Amino acid sequence: MGHISGGMKVAAVIRRYPATIEVFLARGCPDMRRGFFSVMARLMSVRRAAHFHGLELEALLRSLNEAARDAARGDAAARPGT
């Protein structure tokens, strides 16, 4: 699993780690998978999204990475032979 950083585009994070959408939504961000927001997510970095929504970047990154890591663990546990 990779590491989510502030310079990554929001859409790339959500596409690669789908569980992270819940982190964004829980912090008051719009659903960036739909409509106008999906366009903005392709252009906006995680750092910029945090700033725009008044979120502390390091806390957001910790939560995003934790969600991605937990989802990867769950996927690995669901695969036979792992």
C-alpha cells in the first residue's frame, strides 16, 4: 500500500483508496465523486482541500492513511490463503 500525501489529487486518493471518501464526508466535505465536485477533486490536492474546508492537514492525512490501511487489511483478510 502506498502513502497518501498532501500533494496527491483528491480524485486519485478516492479512486485508489475508496474507503477514504468516508473520511472526507465525515469532515464536512461534499461527495467529490459526483457532479461539479468530481471535476474539482481531479484538480484539487488533499492539501488544498484541507485548507479550503478548514481542516488540519496532518490530522486529515492520518485519518486518510488509516482508512486506506484498514481497508487494505480487510481486503487481505477476505482473500483465501492470506
